[in-house]
Amino acid sequence: MSNNPRGFGTCHWLREAFLAVPREHFVPERVWWPARDAEGLYPLCDRRERPNAWLKAVYAPGAPLITQLDDGAVPPTGRAEGAFTSSISSAGVIIELLRHLAPEPGDRVLEIGTGTGYTTALLTHRAGADAVVTVEIDAALAERARDRLAALDLHPLVLAGDGERGYPAGAPYDRIVATASVRRIPPAWLEQLRPGGVLVAPLDSPFGHDLLVRLVGDGRGGARGRALERVEFMRVRGQRAPVPYEELGWPTEADPDHWQTLDIVVAPGRQRIFPATTPQPAA
Ligand SMILES: C[S@@+](CC[C@H](N)C(=O)[O-])C[C@H]1O[C@@H](n2cnc3c(N)ncnc32)[C@H](O)[C@@H]1O
């Protein structure tokens, strides 16, 4: 992890949002724990069978809970095997995402990857329902998230669709946050970010983990910034297939110990990641 202070720190609005939004409201009754058991399967945590264990799992700060395997092909009826395709992100990682995003009240915010709607609720608590748009590729998940949010009288715009395209009708955004990782920053996100606006997203890296990056937009489809944290997220659906890292703008010999000093520069049609000592090209 980086040397950045972790947790709420002096971020009072975030602490207040966490206290105001009940996390358990967004967690389905049956979820998978993200570590394999002795037989290599993900154990099911069922609220009706073990309510205390379920609640403990919900509030375990470092663990996401898996709400979908293999795009919904695996029913939540028992321990199982499969690729993680939706979750409620861990509290710890959401704190990092939102602390670095730093939305202000009234900021226009676009979220990609609604999942359960929990992060959306925190964003709505901060920015206001009129200011938040969230896009989820799985229509059933989007509908469930919309219902859960409405039950708390939170009414952001919840859309079913491919978040890689953003939502141009709501642009320009002051803040864009993705809770699914990308190999390549989708051009639409930077086209829809206002000049000086902030994008926080997990970016795949050649180091065996994602990097949480914070980029500042130039309003012309470009942006630049740094990696802030090592994280692990599920990939956006359209970018699951591996791509050689050189084609994604990574240096051929990127040093895994120096990820914090990489500059990330995105221009329309191209992204580049390079050691910060190299003079920066214009975005
Ligand atoms: C880690 S989960 C989000 C968790 C959410 N932050 C929460 O706490 O509930 C990632 C979500 O991104 C969604 N997703 C994947 N590709 C997407 C895309 N292209 N557009 C929108 N959502 C996408 C997945 O279906 C999944 O629900």
C-alpha cells in the first residue's frame, strides 16, 4: 500500500456518510465469502441460517462480499466455484475510493459499476440525488440497487447499460468513479469529465494487481495523474480479455516496487504509463 494516510483521516463527510447509510441494507441475504474453503469452493453466508455470522461478514472492513458468480449463472444456494462478477466492495476500499474522489456537495458525479448500490448511496449522501448518475451493466442488479436506494429515500439516476460509454446526457461531470477495473481508460469517461474534474478508477497493471489511479481531466478527452493504492477489482465486462501491456501504454520493464512514481497520461486514442523522471509529454 502507499504511504498515504488511510481510513477516514480528516474526511468528516465520509465518516458521516458511513454512519448515515446502513451497509447491511444493501447486502443480499445470501452472499459468498471471497476466500476458498478446504475443497476450493467459496462458502455461502446465509443470513437466515447464521444471522450473526452474516452481519459480521457485512462489517468485516477488508472483505468484499460476493453477490454474483459467472454473471449470475451460479445460483446462491450453496458453496460454489466461479468467477466473481459482482460484489459489495469492502468498506476499506470504498473509503479509499471516495476519499481520493473527494466529491463536494452538488458536484455532478458519474459512477460506473453500481453493484448493490451501496457506494451510490454514500455518493448520494454527499453530492445529492440530483447530482449522481450510476450505470450498471447487469439490468437485474441495477433494478435491485434502485429499489434498495429508494427504500432509504435516495433517488439518484440508476441506469442499466454499458458504463464504458458513460452517460453523455448528464455530462460534464465534476467527478467520475469506477468500481470495476479497466485495462484502458474508456475515452467516453474523459470526454465527459469537465476541465479540472477528477476520475478515480482501478487500472490493471503488469504487477499482479490493479492500481487505483486518480486522473485530472483537461476537458478535451485527456487526463493525467498518479497511482494511489494497490487494489483488486473485477474487470468491466468489455475488457476481460487480456491485452499485451505494451499495447496499453506500459513500459516494457515497469518496476513493481516503483508503482507510486509512475505518471499516467491519457490523450484521445492513447494512454501512456511511464516513470515520473521522464519528461511528461503533453496530454
Ligand atoms: C465490484 S462491483 C461494484 C460494487 C459496488 N461498488 C458496491 O459496493 O455495491 C462491480 C460492478 O461493475 C459492474 N460492471 C461490470 N462491467 C460494467 C460495465 N461495462 N458497465 C457498468 N457496470 C459494469 C458489475 O456488474 C458489478 O456489479
